[in-house]
Amino acid sequence: MNVQPGDQSSELVPEDVYGSWSPTPDPDGTRIAFISDRGGAPAIWIKDSQTGQAVNPGISLDRVLSISWSPDAVWLACLVAGAGSSRDEIWVVRPDGSGLRMISGGPGATAWLGAGSRHGWTPDGRLMVTESVGAVASAVLVSPLAGERTVIASGPLISLLDVAAGRALLRRGPRSYRTLAVCDLDGSHERPVDTSVTGERGGFADQGCLSPDGRYLYARSEADHDLAALVRVDLDLLSDATGTAGAAELLARREDAELQRVTLSPDGTTAVLLWNEFGGTNAVSLLDLVSLHEDEIGPLPRDVVDDCQLFAGGKSLMLTAEDWSDPRGAWTIDLTTGATLPLTSRADGELRGSRGSSYATVDTADLSRPVLRRFPGRDGLGLSGWLYRPDAPDSPGPWPTMVHLHGGPESQERPVYNSLFQSLVSEGIAVFAPNVRGSSGYGRTFETADDVGRRLGSIEDVAAAVEHLVTSGVCAPGRIGLMGRSYGGYLTLAGLTWFPDLFSVGIDVCGMADLETFYEHTEPWIATAAVSKYGHPVTDSAVLREFSPIHRIGRLTAPLLVVHGADDTNVPVEEAGQVVAALTEQGVPHRFLKFSGEGHDLLDTKNRVTFVRTAVDWACEHLGVDRSGL
């Protein structure tokens, strides 16, 4: 799927537009539950597929992140962002609002649901839960009615992925270095699963699901290929404590894309394969698991999709879809006719601003269509990024430009709707969103290219992005800014301190300033999983210190907007406090925007509006944008 540049007028756009995601049909397909923040915070909505009406049933839960319907249609399982931290909770509720209660999470703990093909539910109606307290995680089955709990396994860096026919599928290991194992439901007879087809390279696998009879594992594997592929493992062939090489069979792979996710149909005969194509767009295919015939589904309603699942007896595909001109929305695709139907998105080319936005609507014709740019890193490594530019006739460029760095680093900048980007472009500021080394979507070698002592490579990629923008005429020296959130906030601080002469302004959103204090204050389960990316706080302390921007903060000269959630326990607010204190002492212009009641993500619409408005004002002021005509 190719995204081409287009025209963009000078109309201003809302600071935030609402979206919908995580669609889940009840077993007979008459009701579809989904999450939407159209009311000001992410909440549950239910749509009647017969009448077409969507209603908020009045369930007293907000900050809901995902939702799934139980196999008997009695319960909704909800992943909810906890208050006062960056921890998550699991709640259950009946569709009429009764029976609401939290079944996992709470003070000092975080929880998440297994994926599998039933989106967190076992065939007998229990929930597959992983909950972490401190650095120890437990894989648990929980009854939604009685709350009965069965602990399958406990330990560091463990996650429960799926359950079928008396078998549990577990994942173990730190970020980017995970492996799979199977065991019985009492935790006994655990065996690692080798997802290598050739047996020459054990490799890593981080996702998988079990066939309904529990015999086969379908895994997203990086064992034999740099780009993740689909393999099937016959679990009956695993006969010893170390796993058995040769039990894996390659089912699907592509040279131009990596497997992002696999989901099975309810009867286990079809696999839905979600492919991440280079650049960040998606393709979806259906693989017949008997004949191994694969058919690509198309056209997709939007370029970027997720949450794919078959329903209506395998005749329809439900998914979340989005692109640069449309925020997340729920859609269905009729697999017989190919027709696409929006369940929550608008079809009139107009987007609705969220409550509190300066503008109620935006016409999609007034938005900037991103174009994919490719450029070399300083060491020659191939890099790419999405350029959003103000292509109005009276603004031919070069433009003042903000470079935006995504989080993760195992995430990916993709051509999806971004209120901040579009708001900046509407003011005449170009935005370039690169995928530096460490990003996902480009294969295992690229994703691990910045691990531990190789961190400088990703920092230098930031400078390479600026050099590309200048030499290609997008921007001119002296009118370039740098911004990012989470790991992107860390990389923003690194770019501003390693290359202070390149940038005139910065915006750091919940970034790490000191990797050593990050380890001291973050959640224990985050620290334990992060050693593979940043280094161990004891054995790699010299590396952590070398790549911590706080130790170069005296080199930072660009006016800096620092943004953080007061309740962030992922990247604790102490990281922002260090930066603000240092800049105050040095006399560097700065502002600290701290949001009470918010964690690592801004979930309250009014706070997102405030953030975008403040960030745009800050960028315009320090990039010399003339706003006198407004």
C-alpha cells in the first residue's frame, strides 16, 4: 500500500478527535462491544447489529483500554488503566452493568489478559490472567462468577498466552528475547518450545496461540528468519525437558513484511495473519490450516489495522482500522463480497473534535497526507520516516520542522491520525516522524540494533534524520525542533544534549533522563524486562551512565517543554524533576506541564487537548512562526 503526498490547506484542526477500538462481537453476533473516548474518557459502548444503534450502557468504568466478550455472552472482560499509577487492572461486568468487580490488579500490582484466539477467555469461560507483584508474575485462571483462582506458574518475566485442552502456553524472557513453553494446567510437565524449523538457530518467539484440541502451537517466530514468520509446532512431539528441534513447520512468511499477529478462527481451521509491511502499513491474509492455501484480504478499509478476528461463522472479519485522515474505528469485511462496513467510523469525510477542542470538526481535505521518506544513517544503515508537510501554495518550503520520536523503542511510527502532527502542520510547521534503529516492523536485526552498548547508534540516527531534512530542502538550519514521548522523550533529551547545535526547541514527554534512577524508581516488572534493552543496573552501570542525558544536561541550550503525568510509575515523574531542576539552575528557558491523575498515557480528553495546545504554542514561539493573522 503506497501513501502518496497530497494537498493541505491552511485550515486549523481540533487538538483532539475521538476514536473507537477493541471491537468484540458476542457469540451470536447480535451485539458488538467496543471502546470509545467520544464521551471524554475511554468507556464501553455496545452496538446492536440489527438496529445499528450504539449506546453507552452506563457501566461505571472509564479509562478502559480493551474489552472482550465471554464465550457464553454473559460477561465482558475489561482491561482498565488503574488510577494513581501506570498499572492496569482487569474487571468483569455484565452488559447491563451488573456484577461489576475487579478480579486482578489493584495496589502494587498490574495485570493483563492472555491473547490466544478467544481474547483472554478459556473455552470453559475462565479468564487467562497474568498479574505481576514486584518482579514476580503469576499465570492464573480466574472464574468471573465466583472469583476462583488457579495458579499455573509463577516467576519473573512470565506471561500466560493461551489455554486449550489441558495445556497452557507460557512466554518467558525479557524484551526482544522471549521464548515459549507449554505445561499442564497445574504447572507440571513444563517444556520449552523450539520454534526453529531447521534446528540450526533456536531463535525467539513472543506470540502464539493453541489449536482447540491443544495439539498444535501457532507461533510468531524469529527463529530462522529476520522477519517474523508463522510456524506450527506439533506439541505431541515435545518429549524432553529441553524441547525437541524439528517439531516446527514453517507455514507462512514474506520477504517484504513481518508477521505482526496471528489469530485462529473459533474452530481452529483458519489462521488470520496480520502482516506489517515495511513503512508500517498492513496486509491481512487468511491461511487454511488444512490445505495451507493463503488468500490476502482486500482492499482493507484503512492502511493500518489491528484486532482482527473472524465471526459470523467465518463469513466476516472484524477489525480496528485507521489511517492519517481517520482515527481508530471498528469495521467489518464481508469475506464473500469484499464489502467493508464502518461500525463506528464516519463515512462523510468529516472528523469530530473531542470535547474541549478549539474546533468542532475537521474536513479530511484539510489534513496533511504523509509521505514515506528513506534515508541512510551515519553508518549507512537504511532508515525511513513519515513526513507531514504544509503543502499550501503560499508555503512552498523549506518549513520550520519538528522531528518526532516514538516510544518503545520497540514501537513503530505509522501513517495514522495524530492530532499533534496535524495541529503543527496547520500552523505551517512540518513534522518528520522517523523510525530509528530499535523500531519494530523492520526485522529482528533492526529491532535489536540499539541494545545496551549500541545505544549511540539510535542517538546518531536522530542527527541523520535532521541531515536528511536539511539536504532535501524540507527545513533550514536554525528552525528545527525535537520532540518525543516515553523512550522518544529519552531520545529527545539525548538528541538535545549530544547535538545541541541542531535544535532550536524541544518537547520531552515522559522521557527518561537518567537510566540509573529510572531503574531505581520504575515498576519492578518493567525494570526486570528492560535489562535486555538498556543494560543491567549493576553489571552495565557504566553503560547506563554513559547514555544518560542528565550527565550531559549542561550542553542543552534549546528551550524545553517538559510534560509528565504525576502518577506515572512506568517512567516516574522524578525523571522530569531532574531535568527541570537542572534547567532552572542553568537558566535555560523551560516549562513544566504536569498532569495530575494521569499515568504514562494521557487518557483524559481535556488533558490531551491541553497538551496539544501547549505543545503547538511552544513550537510556534521558538521556531519563529508568525501567528499574527490568526
